[in-house]
Amino acid sequence: MSVNRAAWYTSKLAKPFKVDVAPFPKASPTEVIIKNQAVAINPIDWKVQDGVFDYGKAFPYILGKDVAGIVEAAGSEVKHVKKGDRVIG
């Protein structure tokens, strides 16, 4: 298995964010794990970083709202995609 990496906010208002190793997630029954092929930082990400939006997230907080990739794992209740499917979100 490859190393999982993520863009992290290490604390509120921290700049720049940190790219580092992250725990590999496990899909709950209703979730999918996507092996990223492309990611984007969009305006909501920098607005969270600047403190404009506060979602009450605990820090460190992993960025990422936009993604395209391949389903790596799907939870037991997920019926619309399966491992190996190409997806965007």
C-alpha cells in the first residue's frame, strides 16, 4: 500500500498549511475511500484557513473538498460505486 499524504492545517490561522503523512482512512458503511488522481484547493479552503468560516473542526485539520480519482474501498452500504470506479466529487 502506498503512503497516504494530506494537506493539513496545523492550527487555526496557520500559514502555510503542511503537506505530510496522514493516517490511512477506513470507510464506514456509507463512505468511500478515493485514491486521488487530482485535487484542488478551492475558496472555501483558504477561507477556513483565514478564519472567515469556522466549522468547529479540531486541529490538525485535513484539507480537501474537491477530488477526482479511483475508488480504493467502499463501505458495505455503498451501492452506487465499487472499487476501481473512476469518480469526481
